[in-house]
Amino acid sequence: MTSALRTRAVHAGRDDLADLGLHAAPLDFSTTYPARDSAEEARRIDEFAAGANVTGIYGRISNPTVERFEQALAELEGFDHAVAFASGMAAVSACLLSAVSQGKRHIVGVRPLYGCTDHLLTTGLLGTEVTWTAPENVADALRPDTGLVFVETPANPTLSELDIATLTAACGDVPVLVDNTFATPVLQRPGRLGARMVLHSATKFLGGHGDVMGGIVACDAEEAARLRSLRFATGGVLHPLAGYLLLRGLSTLPLRVKAASETAAVLAERLASHPSVRTVHYPKLGGPLVAFEVTGDPHAVVGAVRLITPAVSLGSVDTLIQHPASLTHRIVAEDDRTGSGITHGLLRLSAGLEDVEDLWLDLDRALKSC
């Protein structure tokens, strides 16, 4: 079914509900699914091991509520499949393990990435080896054992952007994974630009209310089979209640992203002329995130806000502000942080749904305090 994104955000994963006599999606908490035919269950487990998407049997294999969320996000991103995980980092880990399982342990990364993703790649905790490079040099960094090119655009936290179509063309047959958490499918669909895998920390805009944690990867059937197998083996499953809340969050995603983006654009413009602000970073793509460097003490700004919430994460209905060098990217070595533009004075703000004048009053007062 082809419809506008706003329409599909409401109906994706729910198209069968009216025929079932339901209005809200069912929430299935079952951890196991009884069957009297053990021989048939054995056959279905063999199918799962061979890569089929099997429902039932056990909650670590599948859950119908979570599957609705997977179907909906896959549709919004323009893929046939998506696989959900317990967190964004569980999804990142599965993607890396998938490459390793195919004998492709080399990863090419473009900084900046989310701090924990950077740490996971730099330390090689999952058996990977990373080469960090600039977007224009990615093709030169590829090797026969390169399993993945990992990028984030707009990037966390500097909001730097790259040309996805140019990058994917340069990578040829090597899969490109795009972390699309900041843009969401509302502003950008990397799959249309050649990306083979699109990742989200669903904890952020997809959930949208700061009360659910999850991760998800949209991809093709072959990759989805590997990711489901890894999820089953490692246990990083998304809880059914989280799947329910994330599916519900998708229904308002376009409206929330649009409203928050309008607010962020106003704040970015005003910050650019504020005497306490050195530089403002706001994507050409737009979006609800603003990054800015202050001339004074960034900790004083974070400590002085009262309406804005001083906390990590993003994509909530309330506006959040944080100091990346102290929190989300603290785990990244200082030279690597500063080399990718994450300076001591950089603050990252995620616009929520409050009135923009109230937010500006709070932010202006906080900036004057530094």
C-alpha cells in the first residue's frame, strides 16, 4: 500500500486490526507458545535455523507485538524487513557480529559517531578492527575483509552531514550502515540512497517520550535472518511492552519531528547571534537537534536551565541539553573527541514540544549565567 508518510506512520503494523475487530494493537506478553505437535515444532525450528522468520515457539525467537513494530519501521524506512533489539547498542553489536560471522571483521568508520559506538569499534570488543577515515576517503580504506562501512548523518553530536548516495556508490558491494537516529525516516530515508542497513536507537524519536528503550535495524531478508539468529543466540530481545510503546510512538513521529524541528530552527537562529555563543551547528537537512559552542563555561549553562531538562538522550517531548565531552562521548579518547569536533565548549540540545518562547527565555538566562 502506497500512502503519504504521515498516513503510513499511523497505519503501518496495524492494517489488519479492523478485520480482527480491534482498534489498538494487541499486547502479547507470552514467553512461550504451547504446541502439542513436537515434530512440527522441530520442523519450524529447523526453518528458523535456515533463516526463515518463524513466529511463536519461544519469546526469544519472536513476539507478535514486537513484529508489528518491526513491520512498521521497515515500511517507513523503505525496507522489507527490520529486526528489533533491547537497545540501540544491542542493535549495533548485532550488526558488527553479523559482519564478523561472515569472516569480514574489518569495519570502516566515519567520525563522529555516538560515543559508545565509537568505543565499541575502537576497542574491538566484538572481534572487529576499525579504520577511521573521512567520508571522501572511505573507498581507499576498503579491504577484502571489510564487512561494513559505519556512518551517522547527521552525526552525534556535531550534526555534521555527509552525502549518503555518493558514499554508497564509492563503497560498491561493501554494505553501508547508516545510523538514522537523528533524522528519522521523516527527514531522511538512507535506503533510497543506497544504504544496505539503517539503524535506530528507538529509545529516541521513535519512542518519543523518554520512557522506553530499544534498537532496530532495517535491512534486506538475508541480513535480517542473520540478525534474528544473533538476537536469538545472544538474547538481546526487545520486550513486548517496549514493542507496543514503540509502535504507538511511530503514529505521532512525523508530527513530533516536524514540530520539534520548527522549534530547533528558531533556537539555532537566535543562538547564532547570542554573545555567549561562539558557533552554532544546525543541519541543512533540518531536524530537532542543535549543537552550539559557548564562549564561557558549558557546565554553568547545563546547571542553570530550569525548563529544559539537563540529561543525556534525545528525541523526547521535553527539551534536553547535555555536554557531550562529559557524558555521551566521555568514553572516547580526548584527542579523538576534539579531532572530530567535539570540543569542551560544545553543548547538544534536543528540542521538544514546549513553546519556543518559553524555551528561549530559559536558554537565554542560562547562557548569560556562563
